[in-house]
Amino acid sequence: AQTVTQSQPEMSVQEAETVTLSCTYDTSESDYYLFWYKQPPSRQMILVIRQEAYKQQNATENRFSVNFQKAAKSFSLKISDSQLGDAAMYFCASGSARQLTFGSGTQLTVLP
Amino acid sequence: DTAVSQTPKYLVTQMGNDKSIKCEQNLGHDTMYWYKQDSKKFLKIMFSYNNKELIINETVPNRFSPKSPDKAHLNLHINSLELGDSAVYFCASSQEGQSFYGYTFGSGTRLTVV
């Protein structure tokens, strides 16, 4: 069984500043993927970033980057130059096409 | 064109009724899923289908029955609705292959049982 833990139910950041959201996971799979999804008030689930667990290089997508520590089973998301539109619930997820397990989410507030 | 479309977006119904939620994807994906998001925003898988075959059936009351007429459609039928069934239900799809690029989600159906 897989578990994904997000220990920060809420975070806030000043506009233009940087924030890091934490995620740890546990899995017995040898081949798995990690994701961050964003859910704004519209409730649409939007893929933010993807990491292949067999790759050591941290994924980046514009202002979003991850710090993937495989041995520690840690997968944090860094948002640089935060914008008002980044305000949302962020979910960390681990798994494969068979099943993705989601964390409980971190509600991010961006302060103007 | 919406990649994964769910209908309806909102559903308000009385206890004891039977209702269905429809999902269609035009991405050519071979796996589809139903997830339930509760009031605390926790997302839990209910079912997954691969090429019309049931792959995962988590501990879900048998009042919930998925139906996949073809690999582009996965509908969810719920019998004898209860207050505790109130939640947002998400349909999603993905493509299995050498690499996995995550799920594409529908916009969700907010079900309210009164």
C-alpha cells in the first residue's frame, strides 16, 4: 500500500516571494512516479509537475520545481515568484497508471 | 474540445434516489478512474477500468456500480443514495505505456444528497 503525507494543511506566501510545500511518501513499488496537482476554487485538478522516480534530476516547470530525495522519500514543491493565481489547494501524489495515491493537500494563500 | 468531460457538474437529489454520473474522454486513453473527494478535500480512488475491464474496486458500497460501455466512457451509477454520499466525484483518464504522464481529470460532479 502507498501512503502520501502532506504535513502542512495551510501555507501562505507574499506575492513575488518563494514558498516550499512538503510531501513525504511511502511505497513498496520500484517503478513509480510523483506528481503535484493544483486545485483552484474552480475545483479543476491541474497537473503542475511530474517526476520519474528513477531519475535523479529534479523536475522543473517554469516557476515550479521539486526537490526529490528518493532515499528520504521526500518530494517537495518550490514555487518561485509567487503570483495571486497560484492560490489553490496543492496535492502531492505517488503511484503509477494503475493507481495514484494522493496526500491530504496543502491550501496555499498568496498575499498581495 | 474538453479532454475529459463529466455530466452533470452539479447534482442535488433526495435520499433513496438512484442517480448516474457520466464521463467521456477523447484522449484515446485506455484507463479511466473514479475518485471521490470528501468534504475535507481528501481524494480516494473508487474504481479503475482498463480497456473496459475493472482493475481496481476499492472498498466501496455495492450501491456504487461503474459501467464502461467502451474505453472512452466510464459511468457511475449510485443506488439508494445516502447523506454520506455527498461529495465531489472526479473522473480521470490516463495512458499506460513505457512512461506515465499522470491523470487528466474531469471538472468534477458535486453531488448533494438531501
